Amino acid sequence: MPSPSDLRAGGERIEHLLEASAAGGPVAKERAEELVRLVVELYGGGLERVLEIVHEAGGLNDEALEGLADDELVSSLLLVHGLHPYSVEERIERALIKVRPYLGSHGGDVELLAVTEEGVVQLRLKGSCDGCASSSVTLKLAVEGAIEEAAPEIVRIEVESPSAAPAKPGSTNLIPVSALTARLRPAEPESANPPAWEPVPDLGDLAIGELRRVMVADVPVVIGRVGTDLYAYRDSCPSCSSTVFGGVIERGLGGSAVITCPQCRNHYDVRQAGRGVDDASLHLDPLPLLDRGGVIEIAVPAAVPA
């Protein structure tokens, strides 16, 4: 069975082939798009009939629907063909439920305000590490990544945040809807280095209190475990600019979890978005971390304000 990364690569390949067909002129482009539409309609009709048969047999119960909706590949196919069992609002709420434990670990929360008829999702980001702009960026990236995966048909995400303006959403669904439906639109201008979610090596053997250094998109990152929660930070001390790798996560006052820089001995609170314990003006740079079906991914922004 193909891995999720193989399937995602296949979807991206479809997009590239459709774009390349435009080089052959308008006729070649139209034929390529028609071919994709016909294939999508054929398999969409078959998928719909499968669901009807399962429903008529009494097998399409709530548990089965939950399983289909939670499978990344099946969910994306159901969305493409308009067969998903949950509305866009329900899918967004389910996505927020999944990221709330992560948000809470950084002292934040999120509220869904509305989904407009134009496909704009309006959110309110609440809390975050006091005075830490990088924490707000981290929380917003995590929220947007989860929503875009659950509802790839949305047009825009608007986030009310006291310290960061809304970021431009990208595409994180397994199979790009635009590729499968051949609804090609002119590419919108993007920043030179937009945030990207990158998988990290298996962390199943990461012990509680252990710090592990990994490279994510050529960026050095330290990942630590506190209880069942994982935390990711850029591997750079804001005080001395040296690596913070080499120590462990230790228990601090009041049961806090603290990373100690092995060079300058400054301390940073792991659960409070890396806020400095000795100097509150110093912060480690937290990075969004999500568990997508057992695969840990980290978003490395182009620039995270300290």
C-alpha cells in the first residue's frame, strides 16, 4: 500500500502534468483537463455507489462514518466528490478539537466565529505566552495547518490575534482538490519562503525529559517530551546564540519543565512557549508541531519574530 507521502506526491504530479499541458497550446490543455474530469467523474460515481451499497446493507453506521472521515486519503476523496459526511463547520470544529491540547500547552486556545458563504473561516485566537510574538505565530500556524487539511475548499482564514496578522493559507490536503477537479486558477503570489509542514524522524523512542536535535528543512530543531506532549524549538539560545542541545528537560519551580542552555546557563520554560525563566524578555522560538495520523510534522516559518 502506498504511503501518505507517496499519495501526496502523486496528487502533486497530477497538478504538474496539467500545468505542463498548457505548453502544448489551448487544445492540449483543454483535452488534459477534460481527461482528468472524466476520470474523476468515473471514480466519483463508483465511490458513491460503494457508499450506497454499504448503507443499504446497514454497514454505514456512525462508527464507519467516523473511520472514513478520519482517514486522510479517503476523506480527501470524499471531499472531492461532495460525499463527505460532515459539513465544513463540523470538519473545522473537529480539526480544532485535535489541536486544542497543543494550543493549551502554549497557554492558548481558539474559537470558531463563523464560516462565510464565500468560504472565509473566521477565528479568534485566545491567550498565548505573555509578550511573546513568536508564540502567537506558532499557535496560528498550527491552527491554520489543521483547518486547511480538514477543509481544503476554504478560500481564506482570518484570525483575530493581538500580536500577529493573519497568514496566507497554503494547501495541506493529501490529494490537491484543484488537481483532481482540474479547476486550475492562476497562481497567487506567495512569499519567498512560505511556511511548510515537514515530517520528522520517528520519535516513538523519545524518552520523557529527553531533548533530541533534528534538521527540519535545513533548520536545526530540538524536540523534547514532557509527559505525553511533544515540544519543538529552533536550536538557538536567544541569549548566547549557541545550541541548547546537550542537556535534558528538568523540573523547575511549581512543577514547570525547564530547558537549560549548556553554554550560558539561561533557563527556558518548555510549556510556556520557551519563555525565559531568568529573563522574561528572552524566548526560545517555538515551532508548530502536529501529529497527523501518527506522523509528526513541524512547520518552519520563514521568519519567526523573537
